[in-house]
Amino acid sequence: MAVRKAWLVAAAVAVLLPAASGSNAPLEQLRVPLSSPGRPGMLIVNHGRGSVSVSGYDGDAVVVRAALSGSSEAEGPDAAAKGLKRITAGETRLSAEESDNTVTVLSNSAAKTIDLEILVPRRFNLKLSVKDNGAVRVSGVAGDMEINNLNGPVELDRLAGSALVNTVDGDLTCRFERIVPGLPLAFTSVYGKIDVTFPAGADLTVKMKTDQGAIFSDFDIATDERKSLSEPSEKAGGRRISLEDWTTGRIGRGGTEVLLKSYEGNIYIRKGSAGRP
């Protein structure tokens, strides 16, 4: 019952806003009140097609804005509509469910390319997934994050919390504002590069691997000697000896564990510049 009521409240405040800069598509907006304002919450978005951008702000509700992407016109112009203006009539079918500070955003993005811009309180956890035709961007949010993008980039800025981030066909860029000791950090990509910036004074233990790329860093990383591995060979009774694929090292005194893995792309580990993380 509580979830249903929250959905009705969110849907009731949907409004049309002026088009975003550089876009011809009008924005639709939901304002989703939280059950316990001031407490951390969770945002869940499982998006079919389009970008998802999440920003932290000094508010006590989740605000969701949606617009059809220009790429939605993949079928080309409608000759019969020449000279006519298109009227947008609820094409995004945007809604949200809220229960105990967990907000789940719903849209018909499996059928249309829809871009979402979402504002959340600065202390919020995120679980974001995009399947096609869009980027995932997060800025100024402190919380636990689980982010997956199948066919696009992930861009994260000013983070503080745990991060489990995965892309398949897209680059991954992340800048941390601060590191919370002991929280898991893992970044993986199949075909994209991984570019992560940590605060200059961070104490980290990094585990790195790229099959067809290279690893670069401006930190002084004390790498461990790679271990030898022994496994049965194809020849009966024989064994195959090789070095492990992973490289492990320490930044500063070591500490919070960071996993960085790419199959085809390079890995860049950067030190935050003066005045910035």
C-alpha cells in the first residue's frame, strides 16, 4: 500500500518543462518525496535505452526529469507529418515508486530512447543500469554505488563511498573526492579504457590487469613480485608453470583494496592535483 501511494503522489506532480539547452524535446519531471527526509536512501534505475545522469543536491526529495532523445527518431521523418508540429503526449511514460527511502524509476525506455536527469540528496546509494545507447554520469554523491553500462561510457565525479562499476563497450572515468577506508572499489571494462583519479594522500592496495592494454600511473606504486602458478598441462602427467596475470601494488601505506580490470583498454591511475581530489 505504501509503495502504491508513493507512486500516485509522484505521478500526480508530473509536469512539462521547457526544452533543455540544445534539445527540441520537452522535459517531463517527477518530484518524489522520501519517507524519511534527511536519512540516506537508495535510487534504482534499470534503463533500456538512453543516458542516465545523477547529481547530488541540497534537497530532501528525488527529482527525475526525462526527455526523448533525438536518437529516438531512428526510423526517419514521417513524410505525412511535413509542415506539422509534433505534440508530445506522455511519450516517456515516466513514473517512480518510493518505499522506505528507496526510489525506483520506471519508464518505457525499452521502446524509446529516453534520457534521464535525476537529482538526489548528497548522501544516497545508487544502483544504475543502462543497456543501450547512452552514458551513465554521476556527480557529487556520497554513497554506495553499483553501476553497469552495456554499450556506453561511465563518467563519475566527486565520489565518496564504495563503487562497483562495469562497462562492456565503453570507457570508464572516475574521480574520487575522498576514500572511505574499507569500502570495496572495483572497476572493470571489456573494450574500454579505465581512468581513475584518487586523492593525493590515498592509502590503497591495487590489483590490476589488462590483457591487451597497458597500465600507467603518476603515483609511486610499490608493486609486488608476481607469483608463479602451477597447473596440469595437456600432456599426461605434465604441469604448466606461468606467472599470474594480476599485478598487485600499494599506493601510500596500502589499505583499501581497488580492483582494476580491462581486456582491451589501457588503465590510468591518477593522483588528484593540488586543491582537488
